[in-house]
Amino acid sequence: MTSIKSNFINFLVPQVLRTPLLDRISSLQRSLDPLDCEGLAKLLGVSPSTDLTEPTMEDWESFVDAFLSQKHQQHPASSPPNIRYHTLAYLLSAIFKDCSLIIPLCPCPADTESSDIKAIDLEIKSVDKLRYWMKLDEKIVNEYAKLESEMRKKCVEGHSEH
């Protein structure tokens, strides 16, 4: 059993490390969600009249244009006028937090198309899920706070440390 596990790891790790896909997904997760769920929840709590309607294709196109613009490089202020922007950013980040990867176990060197790692399950998330995620995030934070300090891990860019 150990040899199967070690062979699997020896095969999988180099394949995962050579793809730029994981770095790209990680970058999108971070850049689209600078406030995190808690920050967005605070913003939404400030303005009860927040527009939580489902985004249209035009909303998404406008958001992507703004996100890719040079102006975005300084993240729009986390204030009530920018709630819609941050809501759309969070919904888009959720796609990359929830996607799945297909890793071919038998890559064919001659066929680069079938040997590439692919991201799937990239469906747009509904605004209806926001309240659920906020409650779930609150529950996770509360449970984490109950851990003894030596059991808590410190998150660091790219990995976690004790």
C-alpha cells in the first residue's frame, strides 16, 4: 500500500507543480476578494438597501472592465458606494475557491491537450448564497477562536505555518 501511495505522490506532485494554473487560481482568489467574507459582511450591514439582485451579463462585463483597468490596481474603497463592485468581486472569487481540477493520471507526452491540468465547475455563483457564506464564515471564525492558541495555524502567502 505504501508503494502505491508513494508512487502516486511521486507522479502527482511534479505534475501539479509544473502547471501555472494553481498560481493563477490563487492570484484570482486573493485579488478578487481583498475584503474577505467578513469585510463584505460589514459593508453589506452598513447599507441595508444594498443591491443584491442577480448580476446581468452587462453587470459582469462592466465589472470585468473595471477590475482589469489600471484604476483597479488600488482596489476601490471599501465603502457603501462600492458595495456592488465588491459583491461582484466576491462572487467571482467564489468561483475560483470552489472549482475542481482534473489532473490526468496518464499524460501522453505527444498530446499536450490531454495532459494539461484543467479547471472545471466554473459556474457563476448566485447572490442568494452570500448570506449563507457569511453565516458559515462567522461559524468557522467562532469555532476557530475556541481553539487553544498553540493549535492555531498562521496563514502565510503560499503556505501555512504553526
